[in-house]
Amino acid sequence: MATILVIDDEEMICSLAERILTRDSHTVLTAEDGTSAISLFHKNHKSIDVVLVDMLLDDMNGIEILTELRKISPNIPGIFSSGNSYNNDDIPAELNCHLYFLQKPYRAKGLTELVNSILTTA
């Protein structure tokens, strides 16, 4: 069992990810924007094992959020999620360690397999 922080400005996506991951015996924390995600992470970083973050939020993008979270916990695994295509060239080199991508819309099996794979290798 692990704790996953899901950050997405679409309530439906947060709820879906929470249902999928809870069914797989994980604890899920959710945040709807970067500011609340950073605050939540700061308070709970010792118990959070993986972060799933939407690439484009209203107040910050996924890169900015993960950069801030890694100032608190440098090795936290991050999963970027987006309906747009992923270009590794857009990601600063210092973020590429322990970084994964999950294309939206994602399926339950894809999400749980990726999270469990990350947890197994961490």
C-alpha cells in the first residue's frame, strides 16, 4: 500500500484516479491546482510515495509543480499526465530522474500497472 498525490484541475479525473488507486489498495490525496498541491505535499511529503500531475493546470504547469515538490523531496517519483503529446525535450534534465508519462485518457489497468511498477523499483 502506498500514498499517491493526484493533481488535476478536472474533478472528474481526480475522482477517477482516486477510485482506481483506492481499489488497488492505495491511499490517495488530491489537489485541484499547483498551490494547494505544494501545500498538501509540504504537510504530507513523508508519507507520499508517487505524484501524478496533469501537465497543464490553471495556476502552474506540471513541470513547475514537480520542480517545487522535488525541492522538498528530491527523489519523489512523478507521473506527468496529459491529453497532449509528450515531448521529453520540454522537461528540464534535473527532472528526468524518476519521471514517467501517462497519456490521457488513461485506463485503470494502465494507471495501476505504472504506479505499481514505480513502487516496485523505488
